[in-house]
Amino acid sequence: MKNLKIVFMGTATFSQAVLEKLIAEGYDIAMVVSQPDRMVGRKKQIKMPEVKEVALKHQIPVFQPQKIRDDYQPIIDVQPDLIITAAYGQMIPQAILDLPRLGCINVHASLLPKYRGGAPVHYAIMNGEEKTGVTIMYMVKKMDAGHIIYQKETAIGENETVGELYDRLSVIGAQALIEALPDIINGTNASIEQDETQVTYAPVITREQEKINFDRPAKDVHNQIRGLNPWPGAYTTYQGKTVKIFGGFVHDCENARTHHAHQAPGTIVKIFKDAIGVKVADGVYIITEFQLEGKRKMLVKDYLHGHNIFTVDSRFE
């Protein structure tokens, strides 16, 4: 069963866990397809995708087309029995979707048909979902619209960040794939059409979505902040400078809601020893971790031990 030839397509850390699980389970990965190496950081250092590092470690050939829609002959040459994708990052051309006898399957980090697109984990948290999961699905030309093969569900922690959930889902996704593969290979797997009336989308996060609107309930602000932590980071501005907010919590106090009801959203209502309280639509949100423009990320309590530019009654804009 494990002698079939598999081409694996992926780029991000989510893909890494899936590829490592396939290798550990003894599946024959004939080729890994990944995005090209990129320059990262201020020093413009070349960084290879995580899945490429895994492939090279296991002496698996790597193919990195700039645009797979124009350059895919090496995949055809492999003549794979099955193609598996996980967070690859490019649309797969129809010629490749039609190539393997067992089809192309994808490991997607949501409970489809909810959150089709490239940022399903971000949206699940930002929208306050209490659960999410991973879907193993057949790939079709339309993004994330193929038949569902298998799903695994997990609860989202009340304070879980997108980084934490992303890491958990990569492990869940890898296990879900391993559980689904035997039936896929034997042709006995489920193939359930998605309910188009239940479809929602998770497109790439925009700069506008990263901006914190303090004129919203504290829970919504909290969901936005943890849904963008650690990347790309929710932000506000203070005295014309960008401030990224990475951590905080809802100040669940009726007295605070009443006492500060007259103040404008975004107003700093109190500076604690280890946090900053900000007025939001229904009360106060407590900021505990941030990054000032040009500075490193730090806990507010560490920042307040030194020079403090923040003052009560001033505002985040």
C-alpha cells in the first residue's frame, strides 16, 4: 500500500508537520514541490521553505517553480499515483489535478465549507469561533471547493493565538491525513459534496484588518489581537507612531464599564504596574504585550520599568 509514488506540495510550517508524518509512516515521497527560496529580514538573507529543509534531510528531490501554472513538467515526469498538498500557496493547474490516478488531495486548516482560502486559522479566531479543525479533501480548480474525504475537529482555546492554533492544527492535519490515506489508496474513502449554502471565505489578511478598532466590544478586540498574533500583528497608533499589540485580556469589571462609560474608545484609562487599560465599546481592555515602532516585542510590565511615553487620558488612534 505504501509503494505508490507521492508528490508532496507545500511551503509553510503547516506543511512541514504533514510531510514529516508521511515520511515517518513510510510513504514514498518521490518529489517535494515548494515555493522558491525567499529573502527575509533586514539583512535580506535567503531562506528556504521548511518543507525543503525536510526534503533535503531525507534526500528527496525538490522542485521550486516560480509559477507552477507555467512550469510543471517535472511533476508530470514523476508520474505520481497521488499528489498531496498542504499550504502550498499557489493555484494548481488543471493538467496537474488530472495527472495522478488517485487524484490530488489537500490538507486544509478549517472545517470546510467554512473558511475557504489562505487564512482560515486567522479568521476562525478573529470571528470568535469556538471550534475549528482540518479537512482532507479532493482538489478541484475552484479554491477549496472539492469533495470532503475526512475531517477532524478541535476546540479553540479562549486565549489561544493564531500561532498556537496553527501549530496544533498542523499536527492534527498530519494525523488526519494518515488516518484517511488507507481508504483513499483502496478507493473506499468517503467523498462528500460541500454544501455551497454554508460557504465562507478566509482571504489573505489586509492591512485594514490589522488595524484595531477600539470602538468595538472588548471580546472582539481580544479576538482580533490573538487572531493576528504572532503574524502579521494587530496594530494601533500612538502619537503618530505604530504600536503592535500582541497580548491582553478583557477587564471584566462592571465598575470599570460604568466609571469609564463617558470616555472615547481608545483612551488610556489607567496605567498599571504591568499593563495599560484602554477604553473600548463596552468597558476596558488590558494590554499586556506590545511592540513600539522600531523596538522589539516586549511585555508591558518590562517597558513600564523604563521610559514611559504613555499617559492617562491620551488616546490610541
